[in-house]
Amino acid sequence: MPDERPVIAPPATLTRADRVYYTLRDEIFDMHLLPGDRLTEGAIAQRFAVSRTPAREALQRLQSDGLMQGYVRGGWEVMPIDSKRFDDLYEMRQMIETFAVRKLCAGEAPQAELHLLLDALDRTWKVGRARRITDGRKLVELDEALHHALVAAVGNDELTSAMQRVTDRIRVVRRLDLVHGDGIAETYDEHSAILDAIRRSDSALCVALLTRHIAGSQASVSGLTLQRLLTARTAPGRVGIGHAPARPRRTI
């Protein structure tokens, strides 16, 4: 069976570097740390009462996730919001997922395992409104698990790995749609329709539904990102993070 575990939850046992990584990651997701905020390894180490080694390891992991970028003298910066980058990532997500559901609808996956997976996903997504989860953070985990599981069901490890990388990089904006937006009801309805189309092996309908689902999410987070960023920057009492020196500029 494909792994259905949420990909956002931290492990039960955390190392020092894990603790720093997950805390800073959540602060970026919740926009307590904003694009352009600067940090240093020394300041992070002091804040978490750890040495610079786990602080650096955590920051490097955030850089691998596309959330931070490092520069000279141990300085780090929260990645700016780059609209083109997120558009490219959403395009890649659409390509991966539509390819995957075409394979599933064509019967190019173990059918017994696929139907067990669809049954499990139905229990989460095909429920009445009273049973729907309204906690946006929890819903992000379930949403990612569904999309990851459908791609993993194809059995192509490289495709699954590429999907995970895309998911990690768009999470910072995707989370806005379900935590701060109003996309919860639509997410349930659209997921349910996609699962039904896979069961019927209706490739054309499934691709159309999935394409519309991803495009709707992209459009929603595009507006929310700018709105949420402006709100966060102008919030009363907001103090910018300035623990790092200004990023050096190249001279000609």
C-alpha cells in the first residue's frame, strides 16, 4: 500500500536540529517570519540554547526546502515570495498529478491495492459536513497525504520523490488556502469528485477535475499570499527580524 502518512508532521523524537528546523519552518508557514527577514546562525543558536552546528543544519534543511537562503558570514534570509517560482511549481505539480491519475485510470497500478487506497481516502473525504475537519493545519496534512498517495500508487519512485519536493516547496503558500482562506468546503467536494472519477476509470474527467482543482488552489493562494503578507507586515507590534547584517551586493 502507498504511504498515506501526513508529510508535514514532525517525528516523535526530535534532535536539537529537528527542534530548530520544525519551529522555524512553522514560523515561516504562519508568517511570523516573513520573506526578507534576516537571521544569523549565532542568533538562532542562542535562541534555542544549542550550538551553531544544529542551528546551521536546521537552516540548511530550510534552504533545501526552498524556505531560506544563506549568504556570507553565517547570514540567512527567509526566501522572498517569487510569483514565477510558485507558478512553475504549480505547473510541475499539475504535470505530475495528471500523469499519475491517467496511469491509475488506465489500470496501470495494482488494482487491489488501489481500491484499498480509494476506500481509505473515501473515509476521510466523502463524509457529511458535520464530520468535516475545520482545523486548517490538520487539513493541510490530509490534503498533502491524498495527493501524495495518488502519485505513489503509480509505483514510480522517482515520480513520487519529485512530487514530494514540489509539495515541500509550495507548502508555504498552499497552507494559506486552508488555514487562512475559505477553501475547506471546496477541497472536500473536489477531492470526492476526483476519487469517484478514478473509481470509474474516467481518465478525461479525472484530469479535468484535477486540473481545475490545482488551478483553483493556485489562484486562491496567489491572492492570499499578497494579502496575508501585507497584513503580517503591518500588524501592530510587529518587529522585523534583523539579526543578520545587510546582504552584500556584488560590485561591478
